[in-house]
Amino acid sequence: MGVVDVHTHYLADALVTAMEARTELPRISGTRDDRVIEYGYGNAAALLPAMVDLDRQKREMADASVDAAVLTVNLPGVDWFTPADGAAIAREVNDELADLVRDDGTRLAALAVLPMQTPEQAAAELQRAVGNGLQGAMVYSNIAGRPLDAEATGAVLDAATELEVPIVIHPTYPLSAATMDAYALIPALGFLVDTTTAILRLILGGAYEDRPELKLVLCHAGSLLPQLAGRIDYESERHGARGLGTLDGRPSERMRLLYTDVVSAWPPALRSTAELVGTERMMFGSDYPFWEHSRSREALDGAGFQPDELGRIERDNAASLFGPFGGAGE
């Protein structure tokens, strides 16, 4: 297997249909050739053709010399639906993903979408989806406007640890949106503020303390952690128990357990990410189709990694964490 892209998005038919039927957010609106996903008040993202066209995705993967990909459902997921609808749509989406992966052969893996508004149902759906051939799950940086933390996700983290599968933390409409809804600050900065907040709430809330084998993947080159790790350590220790939460050591010791992708478009950011988590926990990712594969390729090529490090980042780490590709459901 060559290059593996662990950060690529596919909008499943079941979720498209559900959002097209809604008048409230989140919803899909617009004409056939100009549809948008309205995922937050005053915010919308174009429904790009490649989001719903897997054949096109495969062609563009090949053009970019990407040999395999981990499919994830782009925002908004199902967290904003009612508990009953969220659980039902998640099941349909995950069955669709499992069929796509199984039919493909060896190039695809996929992560489940979970109804995080009902954690026990989310944990049960993770177990079912993994049994059906999916390789873990992607959850969002807040749960329909509520913080993502260890208490809210405990059942899902327990299930993921038992199943030995990864949980990916991806941005959604950020809790800070009201202060960033100008100059495209939400995708430029707000998404990373939200994922950084989410992962710190998980770490400081004890996500790893009873689950040392937990596999958490934080999108976007470790988000803001590589630049802030020293400050977070200092401020946490300075505030004692209030700052350290459940930890008896520095937060950065737990940060080093995270996996991440290389989506940043900035070689120095990748070098600082490697300083924090090591190249053993970094993986190639593109954020396709929102970003071009070439953005990550150019940043990675400019970061100065050695050939053995590039091999780990481009292929080996992803194959170990997300494989086997092509589905292995019972």
C-alpha cells in the first residue's frame, strides 16, 4: 500500500436525504447545481460535487498518487437531529459506508457517524458499526452546542477502548462562532479553537486515566496544541487541582498519546507537531474535497522529514491504526 489519506470526506446519501427534508438547521438548500449545507446560523458550505461522488473521489485520489483513504462524514453529522432521528440516520449512514467499503476491495476504510446526543446509543452504534466493517468513528468538537468532554463521551470512549478502534475528533460549528463570524474566521481559526478546547476537556477530564489504550485522533496537525503545549502545562500547574483536573502530571504527557494528520499547509507547523507527538503518531491527510491533496503534499515535502519518517507518516501509521482496508465485517 502506498500513500493513505486519513482525512477525506464523503457525504452519505442517507444524510443528504435527511437534510434535504428539513426546514430547520442543519439542512441542504438551493438548486440542483447550487446546493449548500446550512450547518450553523448564518453559515453555509457549498455541497461540492465530490462530496457525494465516490467515483470522482477515487479518480482524484489516483491523480494525486493517493492509494487508499479513510472516509469520514463531513459536518454537521447527526448530532443536531432529535435523538430518535439521529440514531436512525446514523444507522443508515453507517450501513451505507460499510457497503461502500466492502464493495471497493482494498482502497477504502470508513469511520462511523454516531448520535452523540445520546451517548449510550452512540456507544451501541459504534459496536454495531465496527462489527459491520467500519474502523472506528469520527465525533465532532461539540455536541450540538454542548461541550465535548470525558463525562459526555464516557460510554463511547469505553466502547472504543474495548473494541481497540480509534475515535477521530473533527471540528463542527464552533462554540465561539458568535465572536468569529466574520472574515472567514470560523474555518480559519474557530474550528481549531473548538477542537483544541474539546481535546483538552477530554484529557483534563480523565479520558486516558482509566483507558491508557484509548486511541484518539485530533485533526489538523494537532490543532493548536503544538504551539500551546508549554503554556497549557504552565497554566495548569500554576492553578493546581483546578487546572490539572484529574491529572497528576503535565497535560502534555497525555497530549503525546494523540494521533493526528498533517492538514496544515505550513511546513513549520508539521515540525512542531512532530516535536509534540512524534512522527510515529502523524498521518497523511488532505481534508478533501474542501482542500486539495496537493496542499498537504507540499507542506509535508517542505517539512524536512527523513525517508523513514515519511514512510511512517504516509502509510505505516495509518495502516496500523485504521487497517484493514476494504472492510472486514462479520
